[in-house]
Amino acid sequence: MIGELVVAAAAGIGAAMAYAVAAPSSQVFGPALVRGRRDDCRLALTFDDGPSESTPGLLDVLARHKAGATFFFCGANVARLPDVARRAASEGHEIGNHTYTHPRLFNLGPAAIELEISRTQQAVRETIGRTPRLFRPPYGIRWFGLYPALRKHGLTAVMWSACAYDWKRSAEAIESALRAKAAGGVIVLLHDGDKTTPGDRRLATARALDGVLPALHDRGLRCVTLSELFGMR
Ligand SMILES: [Zn+2]
């Protein structure tokens, strides 16, 4: 009986901690942008894990449909594909920080977390001439030491309010998820890379966007950067 109670208590603490660390809407470790106003006619597409070989194709799709977006780049990917990073910025998209090597932050101490963030700030600044103001944690995991590092670098944490699970779905499934979840003020989580692995792995994401963006436009929805959606700067 006592054993069961101990197990239940441990499970309760585990669930609460899991929520605090990884739930998109959790504000336990610190504040994060999750969604904008529901009466807004704009939404924010966000892409994690780039730049990669998939990014140019996605930029083509965004340009074709006059859609703005925010790219959370990994510093190691920026160092590998600086021209792609520069193209995304020069086409009006916002560039955020997604750490240097895409680690699970709960495996790192505060100094290592700060280094992941500062190296990426530097890589983006040296490559595109602008310093990120936004940060998205890899796997959505927030941890001890993260928020002091964000404050030091003037970064705002960003989570999401709609996920299309584009890393594991077909173009058709991604498109139907986007049709169902897109709405005013929503922050949509998508990917233009796969952690720091080289390769063109996001063809389904590009095809889904090419299909769904005209439909969003017809519904009066416009895709803008996060800074635009939240009136920053
Ligand atoms: Zn990621």
C-alpha cells in the first residue's frame, strides 16, 4: 500500500516535471510566446533546424505565396550553409536561435547552455549582420540555466500553438493538419532541417505549404514574422 502511494507520488511529480520542461504552453521555467491574439487575421509560420538543403525549396514556396516566416537556425547549420542563411534573411524572414548543436538541454549545465546560445548568436550575427531576438529550445525542452542565458542575450523564448508533426508525416497529412489548425494568432511549428544532419529531408513540408497557403489566403489569413505578429521593434 505504501509502496503504491510512493509510486503514485513519484509518477505525479514526474508528470508535473514533464509538463514544466516540455509542454508548449508551460510557463514554469519562464515566459514564452505561445500564440497571438485570436482576433488577429495574421499567423506565424516557424521553421526549426535549418538552414539545410531543404531551405531553398521552402523559401521558393514562401516567395511564391508572399508569406513571411521565422526560421530558428542551429549555429552549426549556419556555419555549414551561410549562403542559405543569408538568403532567408535577405528575403525578409526573421532569424531566431535554436542552439548550436541541437542538444537536449536537460543534459547540460548552465555554462554549456549559455555557450550553445552565445555561439549561435555569434554565428548568425557574423553571417547575416543581425543578432537574433528570439529563441526556440530544441525538442521544446526548457531547463535550469536556460532563462538566465536568454536574459543575458536579450532573447525571448518561443514555443508554439499548432504542430503539424511534419518530421514524420506525408505531405497530404501535413497539409490537412495545417488546414485544420491554422487560425488568427497561431504560431505553427514546422521544420526546414533535421537537427544538424545534412540533406534534403523536408520535401513533404514544402509540398504541403504549396498546397495550403492559397487556402489560408482565401480565408483572409496572412503569414507574418513573429516580430510582426507580436508588434516587437
Ligand atoms: Zn529542433
